[in-house]
Amino acid sequence: MFEFKKIVGPLLSPLPVCLEVLIIGVLLLWLTRRQRLGKTLVTMAGLLLVLVSSEGISGRLIHTLEEPYPPLTMSSLQSKLTGGGEVTIPWIVVLAGGVTPNPSLPIQLQVSHDSRVRLLEGIRLYHMIPGSKLVLTGGIGYPLESEATVLSRLAQTLGVNKDDMVLETRSRDTKDHPLNVALIVKDDPFILVTSAVHMPRAFRVFAKQGMNPIPAPVGHWKPKTYVWPEYYFPRSQGTRLAELAFHEYLGLGWAWMRGQI
């Protein structure tokens, strides 16, 4: 099932869908007499490509995912906890977002951008909360080191004590995280660190398992003003945002159908 998702998922992303519709339309125009249908499909592909590559449109999709989860601050964290006083959270769970475990590369280049910003947020909270430990989770790193292992090596270079890290190296995707993390944190409160666009799915998967994470999203998209005309012109950034949004909405739909959220 994991391999099936990795193959089918990209085919349903906005840019591949545009190209698929375009190719079908061109084939109909050149190889069949169904000229009207071919022209319709080619036109639809062009219009869809313009829409998904507009940052003003795709950015709004991203915003709907990120808006429910603002960045975590110490004041907001204290307000979430009862009793007041010093914040005591024993665990900070960081979900990995991809690595390239290549020994020929410096350690900071073996970690994807998503993993890097998530780890930096986890380390920030680790330094702010006395007595806390980092739980680094992520098992995909074949054929070499797991994601969690690569993240831990980078964390050590950034001043995190090796004894203050717990590695969870069995999870392959989002649905696996709460099952394996629960074995570590048990009933303790914990902070969940992941990308803001990924937080809705991650948070609900953990909640489905009866866990109550404190969300600490990172990497929020910073919307620009919507009044500038060029903001709606086709551009690569718009396509990238559309890919992220559709990936997460597809993930939410799949998790709902599988009873994971």
C-alpha cells in the first residue's frame, strides 16, 4: 500500500494532471476524428495550468490548511497548560520530512528543507523548555541511515546532547507516527513539530489514537498582498504551492477513507 501511494499520488498532482489531460487532448486531435473533444481537453488543460500556477489562487489553498495552527510561542504554550508557572513538557516530537543519507555530502545537506526547519524548531523548543527531550521520528532512509538517525547527527552539531534524543526509526509515513511515538511518550504531554501545511493531517492522526499533542507548526507560507496583478500571473512558486496543497488534501481524504482520522 505504501508503494501504491508513492506511485499513484504524484500522478494526481496538479501539474501531472494538466499534462495528462493535455496529452489526451493532443492524441485525440492527431489520431482521431473527435476534434471537438480534443480541443476541449487541450483548452481545459491550459486553463487549469494557469489557475494552479497562480500564487494568488494556490496560496489561498495553502492558507486554509495553515490558518488553524499558528506558530507556538511560550505565552501560547503557557495558556494551553494548566497550573501556570514554569512550562514542563517532557517530549518534543519532530516528524522528519525527508533526507538524502549520502556520506559524501555535509550533514546539513543530507537533510531536506522541510526536515531542517522542523528540526530547528524542535531544537528551539528544546532549549526553551528545561528537562525536555527530542523524539526524532522517521524510518525511511534506505539503503543507508534512517531519517531520524540523520536528523540526530545534525542536531548534535547544533548543540543537542545525544542523551536528550530518542530515535523512532520504524515509521514510514504519517499514519505510522502516532503508533510508534505512543510507545515512547506514553501518557505524557508532548509537543508535535511538523510543517504548517502538514499539521492538519498529522494532528488528526495523533488525535485518532487518543493522543493530545500540542501543535507547533513551522514553515508557514507568508501571503503577499492580493492587490498586485503580478501575484496572479503563472509562476513556478504558484505551481509548487498547488502541489503542496493538493498533496495534503489528497492525504486527508485517503486518511479519512482508511479510518486514520
